[in-house]
Amino acid sequence: MLVRTRRSGFVHPHSSDITSETHYRQRREILKWAAASGLVSLAGPFGAAMALGDTKAATGLAFSPSKVSGARSSEALTPEEDATHYNNFYEFGLDKADPARHAHSLPTHPWTIRVEGLVNKPATFDIEQLLKLSPLEERIYRLRCVEGWSMVIPWLGYSLSKLLAQVEPLGSAKYVEFVTLADAKVMPGLRSGVLDWPYTEGLRLDEAMHPLTLLTLGMYGHELPKQNGAPVRIVVPWKYGFKSAKSLVTIRLVENMPGTAWNKAARNEYGFYSNVNPDVPHPRWSQATERRIGEGGLFAKRRKTLLFNGYEEQVGQLYAGMDLRKDY
Ligand SMILES: Nc1nc2c(c(=O)[nH]1)N[C@H]1C(S)=C(S)[C@@H](COP(=O)(O)O)O[C@H]1N2
Ligand SMILES: [Mo]
């Protein structure tokens, strides 16, 4: 548990939760950012709870419209409790409750991410370096899972393009491959053969460079919970949730379209692009509507799914001239 001191307002680790000095500094960076941006004070009575990493508060919190990007301000945030207890992270089990139950075993500090492949300056970054690279922004994005549910989550991060610019992609780089951690010692889910581990994903380079593609280090005003892909993940809001790979260890720029975990597992069900599209059904179910997690469970009215998850205006151009039924 973390405690807040009256003098500085900073959060110090309690003796029961002494983590490494780096971990502590990383937390402090995120909290400093949250305070500086007014996030904590804006959050009013929820602020302290958010800063303390309490997963129960912040329900339906209304942020000032100027902070909203990528989601209509009329949409309520998904309660943090739901966003952190209804997860897909197959490395920790197949049940939605498994990641919250088991991901505590994931050691996230120290952590480095390697950016390599067809680049001028391959480099390894630790989390502190990532935090220094660019100010964190809050991006409220819808996340639409291919299974037919969605959430609205306030992520903290910055455009992946800022990281990619650091390594200077070569002209021959056409795709970006994301490789996530696969450590059987801490990930009980690796015993299951549902996917070919490590979980990998990919984007076309122009998709990866699109400003909406978020290198994500936090959510709800604090660092990412482990079940949500700590310490660093990708969020691609116009694509099905599985494109948003968690707990990244390598980002590789490549010439050819990379294989992806779900495409390898079921080629006819999950294509490379995986853009949210109400008109292209999954072979086993419709994608026309979705259930918003936190809205009255199974009895809540389903919402209409929007093309590109509602981000058509921003990303539609990337697919001009493509047949989205063929390139699903
Ligand atoms: N490494 C890894 N990343 C992953 C997954 C996974 O199983 N392993 N599941 C994906 C799926 S299907 C979804 S819907 C989102 C869920 O993200 P969230 O739990 O933060 O909402 O993570 C994606 N990223
Ligand atoms: Mo998903």
C-alpha cells in the first residue's frame, strides 16, 4: 500500500511495499505528471484514491472536455474496478478474472524494451527513459474486444511515433512487430497451447506512426496494473483489443508482414488488420453490436459498433482503396 505525505504531497512506499528505488521513482514520475496536469485535483475526492492506486474508486469520473481525446465526452468512463478485473491476458489464464488473480507474479521492475530491426539506431530503453522521452498525455479511448464487449479507458502515454522517431526507421521498414514477455516461470498460462508464445502483434508502419497509436504506461492516473500489461503496452483504439499487446519487450521494424499470435492460431477468424468493423462478421458471430462493460451486465442494451471503433475520421484514410472484407 502507498501512503501520501502531507508535506510534499508525494507518495512514498510504505514499509510493507518497499520496491526498488527505480520503481519508486517511476511511480513518482507518473504521479508528478498527474499532479502537474491537474488530473489529481480535477478528480476531486477521487484524486487521492486514484493516486494511491486504489482500484475501486474513479467510477464514471467526468474529466474536463479539454482532456478528452478520441472518445465522445458523453461516454462515461468504465469503472476502474471493471477495467482491472475483466481482462484478457492469456499468459495468466483464460478466464476474465485470471489476470487480476495471477498477474501479481509478473516482475515489472527492472524492465527494458528493445527497439530494433530496420532502423538506423537500434536502442534499449528502460521505463525511466521512456517516461522522460515525452510528457504523458491522457487519452480516453474506447477498447472494443473481438468478443463483443467494450470499455472506455483513460490511458496515459504518448504516440508510439515518438519512440520510433528515436531509432530512425529505414526506408525498407514497412511493418512493426510487437513481441511481449513469455516467461513460463511467472506466467502459468504459457502451459496452455491456445497460442504460440510469445504473444506477438503487428501493424503496418503507417498505422504504427499514426498519432492515435499509443505507447501506454498508465491508466486512470497511475501506472498500469499488471493485469493491464505493465509496465508498457500498446493501445490501438480503432482495432480489436487483441492488437493492443501487453507487457512489451521488443519492437521490431521489418520489411514483411509479420505473423501475429491470433492470426497464427486461427487464420480465417483473425486477419492482420483487425480493424473494428460492424459490417464484417467474425465467422462465428456478428460484430454489429457490443456490450459496454459496467453497464448493467447482460441485460443492458447493446450499443451499435462503429466503423473503426468510431475513429473513422482520424484513420479512414489509411485504408483508402482497400477492400476491408478481404483485408479484415
Ligand atoms: N500479451 C498479451 N497482450 C494482450 C492479450 C493477451 O492475451 N496477451 N489480450 C488482448 C486482448 S484480446 C484484449 S481485449 C486486450 C485487453 O486489454 P485490457 O485487459 O487492458 O482491457 O489486451 C490484448 N493484449
Ligand atoms: Mo480482445
